[in-house]
Amino acid sequence: MRDVPVDSAQGLVVLGWRSAEDGLFLRARGEPDEIRLRCLCGRCHWIVRELFSGGATTLVLSCHNCGQKRTFLTEGMAAHLP
């Protein structure tokens, strides 16, 4: 696992995600291991929303600390239903 600054993650395509005590972990296209997304403020905790439209899923993230927002395309993700 490696930390990736949110500014370096532009264009990342997310294959899956999980939230844990030590941050948000993403499986991304082209990455052999999970990555942990780090905000500009240095934190790794994000509020995650999945938006579904026309069969596609978009991941919308807001930093839990500073409110920084980022959107990522996803590939092959199904809805996380309760």
C-alpha cells in the first residue's frame, strides 16, 4: 500500500474502495496494490458517496477534515447496498 496525494490521483479509475480506521483505500486501474488517498491537508479520511447514472457509477469524495472534494470515475463497480 502506498499513499497517493489527491492532486496526483487526477484521472484515476477506481475499481473498488474500502474505508478503514487509517483512511480510504482504493483499488485503481494500473495499480498492483491498494492505494491510500491523502488530501492536501494531510489527512486520509474521506466521506464517500457513490452516484449512479445510466449504469455508470461515479465516486464523490469529500475530505472529512477540510472539505476538499474530488470525483473519480469507476469501472466494474456495483452498488454497495445495505
